Amino acid sequence: MAKKFYITTAIDYVNAKPHIGHAFEKVLADALARYHRLKGRDVFFLTGVDENAQKNVEAAEKAGISTKEFIDTNSQFFIKLCKELNLSHDDFIKTTAKEHSKVVQKIIKKIYDNGDIYKDTYKGLYCVGCEAYYTEKDLIEGKCPEHKKEPELREEEAYFFKLSKYKKELLKIIPKYVTPKSKQNEVIPRIKEELKDICISRKGAKLGIDFPEDNDFKIWVWVDALINYISGLKNKESKYWPADIHVIGKGINWFHSVIWPAILLSAGYKLPEKLLVHGYLNIKGEKMSKSLGNVIDPLKLLEKYSSDTIRYSLLRCSVFEDSDYSEKILIDRYNNELANKLGNLVSRVSALAEKYGLEKTETKLVKKLELKKIEKYFESYELDKVLGEIFSFVDKCNLYVQDKKPWESGDKKVLYEVADSIKAISILLYPFIPETCEKIAKQFGFEIKYGNINKLLKVGKIKKGKILFEKIK
């Protein structure tokens, strides 16, 4: 039996349309899912939307429509984004689904029965945008670090989760669980300094899941949202849980690296293997955010450019650090790398192969491909570095063609070597630009299988096809 690989993205608030940061996270997870499928793993890839957030109610009221109509409309934008980005996800979860509510209540009941939930009065600083309480230390100049707004002072009767009880275990778990190390270092000092119990209910909330045996309260949306990683598996929980990797943005690191493992420990569940915390996409150094109003709409970009173009431009961004992104950056990456390097190589070689044919030979060129290094970067989730290595090899192939001048010599062996190298390049690029790689595979006569990287290309008729990447002016 194939080894399982369960990967998730964070679920997105639907209080506004998706922005390019959502697209970045989704294609990052999709590239990892596709790579592990290529390697023969039994992959389950989950994404979805958080429909139970109180901010959805507020946004609906502002828009002058019912909450249900508002949520249904906006959720469709996220479903459309997944489709147009050519994601290979196995399921798409909505937290308003009845099956999800049942799993959330079951887990809360387990935590309650374990003695880790109690009732008390809570007073604290509450950010509506985050739907979370903050301490004074968490704030930057008195404002929420995510939304740049002053939180409200709230006091309410509430249910609490004994997060403090799991301090020692969390300090053991986090170094193995959270990547990169810089994101471990963000949470470990906070845990060591003071780990307080957290409020996990909201009184009088208009949307959400009822607290077990106390309908005056709704379960805090963050607890509800985190449990999607289990509920989204439905009848496949026993097969795929625990998750092999959760892919999230750095703004929700604390919830996933601290609160989520503690919930699982209390409820008696196995812990996920890895938490991949990626950086943000910025415009000229400033974080993109719906609340700040400086977002790039990926659906509008997809009206102008192919899914592969957008996927590639995003996956060239740093995984762990913040990266600048813009339409200009997209065009530069497309023209300079996809068109000038990969597209040019495929176009020249296919035209010459059609004219002169191929002759099977020992392929010394493909040995210059740093496959072990590429695999190492895949396993450490550094997809930007994977692309760097693949395109370094594309450069070597282009130089080889320039040096050997097969358009003068008609050397069928040289053309075979480069065609065989294009096969290896296309298989490795498949997780990033799947549609393009499928076109190349059809044109050159090979199957996209990982084992075919080191198998010699079968000699067949190759015809020059359409230009893969027309230059953008």
C-alpha cells in the first residue's frame, strides 16, 4: 500500500473576495500535493472556507443582505479560485456543514469530559478582525498587529480551555512540529513567559456552532475552524489523520502551533507532523490585507493570464520570508524565465527534432541535473529553491544547444540528449505548471511519472507545436 500524505491549507474567511495571498498559499500546498503524488504517495489535499466567523455577519449587515446570501456568494469566489488555479484538492470544506458541527461538538465534549473546560468571567482586549483576545504585550502601538486597529475592551461570562496545563508538552512538541525555526522562536518565548488559559466561547454570537449543553454560547470560531482539519476528512479520518502538514500564513502561527496541538492533546488525538508557516506577499514592503484595502485580486489576474503563469510567478516567491509581488513581477518572471528560457528551449529542440529526428544515445547532459538537491528542497518545502535548481538546469540545456549548434550539424544524438533532458525538466516542473508540462509530455511522447526522470526517452516523432509562452509586452 502507498504511504499516505495528508496536506491542508488554512480555511479562508469569506467576509470579502479572495486576495493574492490566498492564491499563494493554495498553489504552495497544491505543488506539494502534486509532488507527493508523483512520488507515489496516497495524497489527500483539503482546502475550504470558514463561514462561521462573526465578521461575516457584520460584512453581510454592511452589504444590506442576509448572512446566508452573503456567505454563499462569497464562498463561490473561493471555489472558483481553486478551480481556475487548477488545484488538485480532494475536498473543499465549509464550516457551516452539519458534519463539521457534529465533529466540533464531539471534540469539545471530549475536552470537557477530560476536565479541561471551565466557566468564568473574561475581561480583555478583543480584535473583531481576528476574532481573538490580545494582551497589551501583543499589540503594536496599542493596535492589533494584523489589522492595525485598536481592540475593544470586552467583559463577558465565558467557557475557558486549560491551555496552561499543556505548557511542558508544547515546549517539547514545537521544535519538531513548526517550520521554519524562526516561527518556533516567535512562540516559544511567549509560552515560557506566561501561557494563560483561553476563552473558547462567545455569548450572544449570531453565527457559529452551539456550545455542547449550553445554547446561550457559541464555540469560539477559532476552535471551530481548527477542527476542520479533522472534520474535512469525513469517513476517511482513520485513514489519513494525523495530518502530515498544515500550510498556513505567519499571522495565524500562534493558533496552529500552540492552541491546536493543546486541543488535540486534551481530546486524545494524534498530533500533526508538520506546520509550514509561510511568509506574506507584500506590495512595496507592506502586507496585503483585505482590511487595509491594498489587495491584488487573483480572479482578475486569471482573466488576463493562464493558471500556470500565475502559479509560477507565485511559487517563485520565497516560502519562508515575505516577498514583494505585483503584476510587473508576474510579467518579468513569465517573459524572462518561462518564455525566454523554458519556452525557447522546447521550441528550438522540437523544431530541430522534427527536421532531423532523434538517435538514442548515452545522456551525459541529464547527469548535470541536481536531482538529489531538488528532492532535498522539496522535502524541506523550499519550493522557490526547487525552481531555482530546475531553471539552472534549463540554462545548462540552452547553453548546450548553443555550444553544439545542432541546426548546423543536424546531430541527432545531441537533439536526443536535450529532448531527454526536457522530459526530466517537465516531470519536475509538473507540480508547479501542470498544464504546460502535460503539453510538453504529449509533444515529446512520455508519461509524467517520477520514475521516468531516469528512464531514457523513447525515440518517436516530435513535431514543433504552438509556442508555449507568447511574450507579454
